Amino acid sequence: APTLLLALMQPSSGGEADLDRWYRQEHNQQMSEQPGWLRTRRFSLLGQHGRNDGEEELAFLAVHEFGEGHGLGVKVQAVEPVSAWTIKVVSEARGIDAAIYHLVEEQEEEEEGRRGQ
């Protein structure tokens, strides 16, 4: 069953371009070399339900999808080797969160010909 590693980040002020370069030039390749890796998709926040907890808004999301044979476990860990660029991006970020999710249920859109029957 698919397993997702979600990584949310808010880079330092003005650090969006460096975060994008880091993903494109280093981190995506590193992730693609991990056992069971299927794909990575990246998103930026369009809107959010109001927050009152004072936490930093995390506007950038990376969804790393893994299939059978992955070695993720249940705790998010840094991908080795940890580069100086990774240390810079992570240490300068205003907020970071990451979690691993295992598929519970899947529902797909019905086939076109079966709708309305």
C-alpha cells in the first residue's frame, strides 16, 4: 500500500528561491534514490482555515510517495548524507513539520460509462 512522507516548510524571509533550488538541484534526487520511492510532488499554499495557535504558517508542501519495500519506518528521519545545503535550508527555515502516513482507504472516481446507472 502507498505510504506518504509529507514535508511542510516555511523558508526564511526571502528564502523561497533557495528552497526551490535546493529541491530541484539536490533533495528531489536524494529522495528518488530511496528504496520504494515512486514520486515527489510539490505544492504551495493557496489558502488556509484560520489558525489561532500562533504557529508559523507552512506555505510549502512536498509529498513524497513510496511503494512496497520502503524503509521509512514511523519516524521521519533526515536523508543521509546530510549536506551543508540541507543544513542551511533547514536551520534558516521559520517553520518545518513532517509526518509519515500509511494508506487506510482508497476511493477512486467511477468510470465515465458507469455514472448515472
